[in-house]
Amino acid sequence: MPPAITESVETLRRMAATAKVAVRGLEVSGKASHRLARVERRRNGFWVVFQPRMLDAPEPARRFVLAHEVAHIALGHRLRIRRLGFALVAAILLMAIGFFVVLQLQLVNDANPWLLLIESVIFIAAMLSPRALILTASRRHEYHADRWAVTLLGSSDPGVAFFDWVATLKPYVMPFPLRLWGSTHPSNAARRRALLGGAR
């Protein structure tokens, strides 16, 4: 086993014990993603998954990422996002039912076509707004997890080391429409500023 993996597993165990959460282990996956690390909840518990590039990161950078992912688990971020998603889906279904009822009534009564167009635009905006809310919540969670990671580590230096290292990498770029839909994280530059300035 490469020394970076052995070292990271030991660090993960220490971070999990400090945060008083159960983490089953660390896995390295070659799947391309804009996320260098993530938490996965499996049948046997939580796992932290690294991209192979993380093994080339400086040790302080890996330590920060592990503390950040442990913070996500300790703060229950995954469950919060899931609950928010369920609530928003329910709201969308109610809006959809109401919209189609109103639409049918207007068609029967030969309503003004401009009114139908305006209502359609409003409906589409209402359908997209839940995703915007989820992205907003997810980005706040990233700032929150960064702050927790600093608390677990006792210093912001590993976080600065991570963001400085990330700045040297070739970024993984999603196609433009997907980038808007899947931008669950703030920019690394914004997170670095928040880490140093105590903002967010």
C-alpha cells in the first residue's frame, strides 16, 4: 500500500475519533470528477473516497481534506440536503398540479394567450428554483465544513496548503449547462478567502 494511503487512513481514523463519528475507511477511485474527495454512505457506513490525484497532494493538504469530509459527516450535511430535496420535490408536485388545473380552466374559457405564456414562464422558474436552493445550501455546507476542519486541525495552515496546491492543478471542467446545474461547491479562491478571513 502506498505510504500516502497508509498515512491518510491513519489521519482519517484520528479525525473521526476526534469528531466522534464512525467512518469505515478510505477508498481511492479513478472516476473523473470536479471533486477531489467525497463522502459516500454505503450499507456498512460512511466511506471517504479520494481521487488518485489526492495521493500526490502535500500531507497537510490531504489532512485538511480528510478533516473537511469528516466534518460533513459530523454535521449531517448529506441528510440535510436529502431532506431539503424531498421537501422541494413535494412542493414542485403541488405547484405542477395547481398549474395544470389553472391551465385547463383557462383553455376551456379561451383565456388570453399572453397570460398563458407568462404563467408558463413563472412555472418554469418555479421548477428550477429548488435546484438553486439546494446549490445554495450545499455551498454553505462547504464553508461550514471548512471551518469545522480548521477546528479539528487546530490551524488554518493545512487548508491554505490545500487551496494553494489545488491552484496548481489542471481543473476538471464540466460542460457549461452541467456546470450551472452541478456547481455544488464555491470556488476554491472564495473558500480560501473565507478560511483566512473568517467570513461566511
